[in-house]
Amino acid sequence: MTAHTAAVRPDILPQVCVCYVLRRTGDGRLQVLLGRKKKGLGLGNIVGLGGKLEAGESAMDAAVREVEEESGLIVAASALEPRGMLTYLFPHRESWSQQSSVFVCAEWTGSPRESDELNPVWFDVGALPLDEMWDDARQWLPSVLAGEGVSATFTFGDDLATVVDSQLHRSVNRP
């Protein structure tokens, strides 16, 4: 644990959510809906659908809202599968530090469409564009999409892009 990690109180970090929408193709491949971020934190990275919780909003309600805003897809809160919690620490830009609830969802309606936040694209889960995503994704995203849960803290370096410290715990999410 670093000095930066020890001083953090996750209960006071801004709360965000991310939802990984899944589908099976006709030939049985599992795909996830991701998009290249067009503005704000993570500009240029390929990301999952999500964002900040609004005042009084639960993480599930925020995930439902963000999926619709960013992709046009409609998901029900009851279709969201909680997969864990990620804490992101940016000691060189503390305003970027946040805590993210992670969900996956395999039931939805509609067709993905571009938004002002991102242009959603389906990717094969076996060929994730990890080199174009936040640095932490390679450490946990493949296992979460395979059904595991995750609890992790990632500390980013002074380049604001590279993970310099991590504590990662995986769990079997379902029996």
C-alpha cells in the first residue's frame, strides 16, 4: 500500500458507474458494447458505458440512465448484474479520483447509436482493445466479462495514464 492509497477515504470520493452491455452473435461469440470517449475524463480512450451519479441517484439507476444517454439502449435495473467496485486514485490530479460501481447486462432493447459522449461499437470479448483503454482494464475487465466479481484500487502515476500501484481482489460472482 502506498502513502497515497493509505490516505484515501472511498466514502468521500465522487461516485460513478460503468455498465458492460453483452450480446451473443449468431455464431455464439460473446461481444461487449464499448465506445471511444469523445469528451471529458478519458478523452480518446475506449470505455464502457457509464458516468457520474446524480444527486440522490443509486449506482443502478445511474447505470440505466447512462446506458440510454450514451448508446440509446434501454436496460432495466433488474437486468443489471453487479460485479464489483473499483477505486481510482490520481494523486497528481486529485479531482480525477473516483469510485466506480461495475455492472454487466445481457438484456436490453434498442439499437446502439452514437451520442455526444461516444460512438458505441461491439467488440468480441476475446479480442478486447485493451491497448486503447484505461491502463487498469487489462487487470480486471476480461475476468469480469467472464463472470467474476472484482474489488480493486488503482493508483495512477504522474502521467495520469499508467497504473503505478494496484490492489486487486477477484471473486466468483455466481455459483
